[in-house]
Amino acid sequence: MHDQETMVSIAKAKEEWERTTLHDTLAKWPERYEQFITTSGAPVERLYTPLDIADLDYERDLGFPGQYPFTRGIHPTMYRGRLWTMRMFAGFGSAEETNARYKYLLAHGETGLSVAFDFPTLYGYDTDHPLAEGEFGKCGVAVSSLADMEILFDGIPVDEITTSMTINGPAAVIWAMYIAAAEKRGIPMAKLGGTIQNDILKEYIAQKSWLFPPEPSMRLIVDTFEFGSKYLPKWNTISISGYHIREAGATAAQELAFTLADGMTYVQAAIDRGLDVDSFAPRLSFFFNAHNDFFEEIAKFRAARRIWAHVMKERFKAKDPRSWWLRFHTQTAGCSLTAQQPENNIVRTTIQALAAVLGGTQSLHTNSMDEALALPSELAVRIALRTQQIIAHESGVANSVDPLAGSYLVESWTNRLEKEAYEYFDKIEALGGVIPAIEKGFFQREIAASAYRYQREIEERKRIVVGVNEYQMDVPLTIPLLKLDPEGERRQRERLARVRRERDNRLLQQRLAALRRAAKGTENLMPYILDAVRAYGTLGEICDVLREVFGEYREPVII
Amino acid sequence: MDISRMDDLVAQALAGDRRAIARLISTVEQGGAEARQVLSRIYPHTGRAHIVGITGAPGTGKSTLVAELAKAYRKQNLSVGIVAVDPTSPFSGGAILGDRIRMRDLATDPNIFIRSMATRGSLGGLARATADAAHVLDAAGYAVILVETVGAGQSEVDIARMAHTTLVIQMPASGDEIQAIKAGILEIADIIVVNKADLPGADQAVAALEAMLDLNSGHTEWHHGRLFQIEGVLAGGDQVKHSWRPPVLKTCALRGEGIEELVQAIAAHLQYQRESGLHQQREHDRAAEQLQRILRYTLLEQLLERIPKHALQETVEHIVAREQDPYSAAEALIAQARLLS
Amino acid sequence: MVRERKIRVLIAKPGLDGHDRGAKVVARALRDAGMEVIYTGLRQTPEMIAQAALQEDVDVVGLSILSGAHMTLVPRVMDLLKQMGLEHVAVFVGGIIPDEDVPALRCLGVKGIYGPGTALSDIVQAIRQEVEGRE
């Protein structure tokens, strides 16, 4: 940053400061902790100075926004041109209830949709499957067939608004339902924009909603890359996710490293299929967590952009600058919310959202204060959305690009996280890559150890969580919680029965048979899945065909 | 537990009641007088099951293999008992027992009984506890009992003492390096399994193991009698000369591959033992070994009851201070205890 | 050679939700408190859980449910335990359990209900009290 002479002078001055001013103060007033640590357990220095970023080369390491290596952002004007997409993750009960919630959110200024599916849907089961008992609509909306998807987006302009869908194992099937539902309204697939999460590696690593073993899962994902690049140029065919890795207990460095390692694995798989890297890489998107530690999170986002640009350009030889971009969605940390004094969660979420914005996110979900207790109520979700709007329009932080660049602390931590990520890449490489490392339980073990360490720090009061281990209150809960419509499940089951009765079952059987044949071969499965969906094959029926051919994944034993 | 309650539990367990079986396993695992009473009651009903020991280093896929074997036996309509052992944490004395994760498919089969067990400190105690748990399952009528242990040196040998057939599980090593095979491990193996055979290096691993077996057979008889040989008169009659050469099999338990062949090999080993007389000999050795162990333990227990605790402590102090040697000290304590009786 | 009597706890995740962070953290804490924890993994049906409790002769069953399906799953587990004669097994539930469901779960015989932010030491202590109080 500075010339040699200046650095020597600063170093001298710092020593002098430590010896005199600092020393006298510490003698009188010792610090609160012997060692300060971040949320991730990384040590925090008392003071950061130019000495901590002595090797930083502005043009090489930071550059200008919209230019390689994109540390300062992927767009030259960032939020001065267009604000991030305010995209609230929502879904519960039946398609009717969730459709009403989407309309409510859009009416209040939301700019993109994000679908939460219930557990049976995430696992590729229909609502009436025995394993689905008690799970209907609990953590998201149930979508068992095209009929549900039609209702879910009824009256919503899917050709104008983008939709993100958190679906992984059965992503191809749900995506096909979205495409088919639009098609029935006369909207061609080329006009559809949005995202399917479609990230199975982090399911094996952290969230555990898997269907098939790694090999066929990777094939399905590459099928969607290929199909999307041909027919849905505006669709992000994957959202490579660190969010769930972090929620499972990972540190910021682990979230960063494991997510980017997953990303590289997808890129390699698609290249191995014979796809040109620039044909699909611009449609890869990412999804990160924004946790409590403000500066560490901002540093993480900046490091992520720099690493990805470097990897795509140097390792995978992508030529299109769009392939170098790391575009990402952010969600504030669900695991940081407390059931105690839930109103405090509004403040936590605000700080986390601010970190995401200062980190240059492309879209953002802010959690509602009641999410440690139940699904968000209308009031809670509205406050969460308003939080983003206040940051965007009142705080002023969106008015200049990457305003924290040059902070000694932020730049030093950006470097540190980058370095830690590369160290993890080496470890993963040594284990044979991401999939062998999953099978050996490497990620799962790393994450479980971090989660336990974090919890112990709280128990031992090395970490204060307001309202949990300090400033507790014993007061009954006063915020109103969401109640599901008890009729929802009945409605859904009836609709499912009607679909099975009224569709052309002979046609469907032919299409399922065609899918089975294709699954046994090597063809792209998307057209077959789309055909089965159009004939009102249910999610469970289609996934059963694939389960039959591909088998089911079994988790390694890591506790 | 009072006697009539114990009699009830034993009767229920013999009739196959799973709750009673579970309770009795806890009781025998605990050891002590109650355990001995239970074991003496069930002893007449044991000796029917085929006990198969499965051992190998962590990560070789033992639990998955056990699950697949159990499924194969269920297809033959045989009931299966499983004892799965995981290590106790040396720091806390607690344990996390995770073998059931791999045995998910077996969880609700009424003809399968799975019991997880922690090593709880002493490995010697572990061998007794697993053997006793297997006896309870045997008495309760389980046809095949699979005992899976942590691959930790002595426990492997201990398993071999108890089991009719011992499987040693290996996996292909990464690169050229063949997994280091502990001395003695081949001697306890009746069947060697190279699991995860879909990984690269499986054939090399098989070849290396075969070569080691060839090397061993040059100067060692394939007899297990040696392991059971104990000093003095308790050692059984003539050693049976035999020529079972452990087969080396490849499996991929995760995909269920090679399991049928393994089940056949286990059956062949049982048949071989019966025909060669080895089965008889092993039973004899086991009984002798068990009797000696019980004698040793009971005598020790009786002796310790008669020696006051402080006398023991004082003697220890004397030994530490080199005022007395441990050999004469022991003799003196025994003599003292005899006088007291 | 009498082996020390250990508290045996079954930690299970019924239903479909895969969020096992809490279950694993609790399992480790109980291990570190000297207990033997039987961890059964994900996607357990109430039948699997009850069978495991039976075969493992556990003192305590801990159910971790974050999906909101507790009012369906917990009664099923309690019912099966009763049918198997395991009334003595103490059941604890952890996860996202709204206050209004607590009385109903207590009524079913659930001994402890733990939401986010529970101290691990509280869970350890509750289990010890429950098991030792019974002996």
C-alpha cells in the first residue's frame, strides 16, 4: 500500500505507541478479554494498520468494480444503478396459501420471489406418502404435481418477475413443473428468469435432503446446465450454497471454502460432459449466509468474488468475463436467531443484512423475528422486508460502491479468508476431491466440530448471546405466530387424488417408461421429465422412477 | 434384581421377548454377581447360534457389511442378532454409538435384534461383555450372531476367541501403499474381505493379501488352536491338524455386491469346522479358556474380599518405596487371606 | 469385573427434516458428560425409534424435530413406547416447539422440551436427575 520508507516509519510509530500510550492504558484498564475472537473463532487484533496489508497491491488485488478480480463488486455502479433484489423466502401449507403470501409480499415492494418447499417435496415424495405424515406444509409449500404449481403462481407475472426455488434432489422435476405451468399460460420458457438451487453437494455436506447417490445426482445437475444454456438463457441453473453449510455450524472460512470447492466440482463435471465453460458458467450463481460478525462477513463476500474470478479465469480458462463473476444471493443467519426475546432478532437481522449489502450481494432475504419459533407471520415478514428498504433508502450505504475497501481490517480479513480457503482447497484435493471427501466424512466432521465448539463457547460464556446467556428475561411470548389453515392438507390430498384420476394414465405410463429408459442410458433427462410433468405425473411418481434406476444415497456415519 | 424377577426375565428372553432380551444384555454387560446368575441360567440354552466376528480398521465399512450380511441371512429366513461395538471416549467415559445409522433398513425387522455397545475402558472387559451379550442372543434363539468390533489390536484377537468364524475386513489403500496389516491379524482371520472393492487398488489389495497368506503358510499351520492354548492340564486333547486357508473375497457392501459369495464362504467355513473336528476343538478350547477365566476372576474376587483395603494400599506403598518386592508381597497377602478364612 | 453403570440415551431425528446440527451437538455434550449415546441418524420413523429404544435398553429417548411435525410424530413415538412396555423410558424433545404445544406434549408424558438457546448443561442435568431420581 505504501512505500518502504513510510512502512518502516509506521512500524516504528506503532511500537512507540504500544510502549507508551497503550501500555499506560492497559496498566490501568485491562481489556475485557484476553483474546478477542470472531463469530468463527478467528483471533481479532486490537488494531489494524497499513502494516497488516503491506503486500496489498491495489490494482492486482482490488481493482475497480466491474473489472477483474471483482473484489469491489461485479457491476461498475453497483447499487447506484440498481438495488439488490429483495427476495423473501416464503412458502407454507398449500399452494393457495403461499400464492396469497406472494401477492402480499409483491404488494409491499418485494422485487423477486423465493419458494420454500415442504419436506416431502424436498425429498421427492407426494403429500400422501407414508413418510410425509405430519410434514405437510410445515416448512414450506407442498408441490406434488403441475396442478399445484399452476395454483402457486396463479396471477403472478412470471415473465416479468424472477423466481428462486430452493429445491435440490428433485430440482429438475420442480423446474420442469415451473416451465410447464408457464407454458400453459402461453409464456415460452426462453422468457423465464429465476434460479433453482440444484446444489446436491451441500446437501451431502450439510443439509441432508438428498435423493440419489453422487454420480447420478451430478448427471441430473449437468443435464439442467445443458438444458438451461440451450432453452432458458435467463435462468440460473444452480445456486451453489454456503448458507446451509454455515447453518450447520461451519465457520466463515469453511462456508467460503466448501462452497467454492463445490462450485469447482460442478464446473469440472460440466466440462467433463463436453460443455464449453463459457456456455454455462455465466448462469452459475451462489448463495451465502450473513452471520453476526459484521466485518468478517463483509470480508468473506469480497474474498469469494476474488477467488472465484481467479479460479474461473486461470484454472478453467473461461474467456467471457461473465463467467468470472461470482453473483450471489444472501440470507441472514437463521441459526443466529433466538427464541428468547424474539424482537431482538430484528436488530440482529439488520446488522447481518447491512453486512450483505456492504459485501455486494445481488439479492437478499432477511429473516423474520419469529423464525426461531414458527413460520413467519405477515407482520414479522413485513418488518423484515422493511429492514431491507430502510437500508436501501435511508442508511446511505448503497450510495457508493464497496465503501469499506481500504479499511485495514477489512482488507486484512479479506486476505486471511482467501488464504484459509486455499488451504482448505488443498486439503480437499489431497482427499481426492469434493465427492471422495464427502464419502470420507471430511466436511461433516469439520462442521460438527465447529458447531460444538461454538456451542461450548456460549456455555462457557466466552460468547455472549443477548437474551440467552446474558440479559435474560422470563416473560411469556407476545408476538403473534402464524397458524396454518387446517383445511390445507385435505385440499391438497383431494387435488392429488383428482389429478391421478383425471389425467391420461396410459400416456403418463408411456412417458414414465421413456424416462426410465433414458435414465438407464446417458441422454439428457430434462425433456423426458418435462414430458412426464406435462402429463401430470406427480413428483413422487417421477422421482420413484429415478430412485429405481439410480438407487438412494446413504450417509456416512459422522457425528 | 430379585431372583423371581430374574427368572421371569430369563423365561421371557428364552421365549424371544425383546424387552427381556434387552434387559438381560444390560445386566450381563454390567458384570458382577447378577450377570453371573443370569449367565448360569441361560447357559444350557446356548451353543446353537453361529457366531460370526467382524473386525477391521475404522472406515473399512464394517457396519454396512454387517447390515448387508444380516439382510442376506434374513432372505434365508434365519434370525439375526447383531452386537456392534464402538469406542468409549477416554476423556469422559461416554460414547457415541452410531452403528445403527448404517443398519437403518433392519430397524423394524422383528427377526433382527441390534445392540450397540461401548468399549467402556478395559478391552478385556469388552471381550467378556460382547461374548455374554452374544450368549443372551444365542439363548434367545437368534440363529446367526454378528459381532462387529472396533479394529483395535487386542479386541480383534478377543473376537476370534469367541466367534466360530472371524472375518477380517480390509479396504483398498490409496495409491500403491497397501494398508499396513498388523501382525497376527491374518492368523485370526477365517475369511478376509476386501470391502469397498469399487475403489481403485482392490485387486492389488487382494493380491497382496494372498501373497501374505502364502508367505505365512510356509511356516505356520492354519490352526487357531494356538490362540486358545493355555498352560497346564486345561489345554484340550490332541490338536487337530487342518488346512483351512482363509479365502480373500471382494465386496462392495454399499452396493450389496459380493455378499452372496461371502455368505457362502461363511457357511463353508462352518461346515469345514464341523467336518474337520475343528468345531469340537474350538468349543473345547473356548470352554477351557472360559473356565480358567472365571476361576481366575472368582479367586481374585474372593481373595480381595478378605484383604482389607488399607492393607492393599500399604503394600503398594511399600513396593513403590522398594521396601518390598511385588512377588513376595503378593505371596504374603495370599497367605494372610488364607489365615483369615 | 463390574462395568460402571452408564446412562444410555437414544438420540433420534424423526420425520424428514435433515437439520441435525442440534442433535449432533447434544449427542456430543451427552458423551462428554459420560453417557452412552445411541445415534440413529436421519429420517427415522416412530417405529424405528421405538424399536431402537427397546433393543438398546435406553434410559432416555431424545427426539430432535425442527420441521414442525412434532404434534404428529411425538404422540406416535409415545404410543409405541407404551405398547412395548417402555413407560419407564424418559422422552425429551428438542427443536422448534411453539409454547402453545408444550402443554399437550407434557400431557403425553414428555419430560423435557428444549428450544433454541437451551444450555447443554441444562439438558445434561435434566437427564441425570430423571435417571438417577428413578433408581
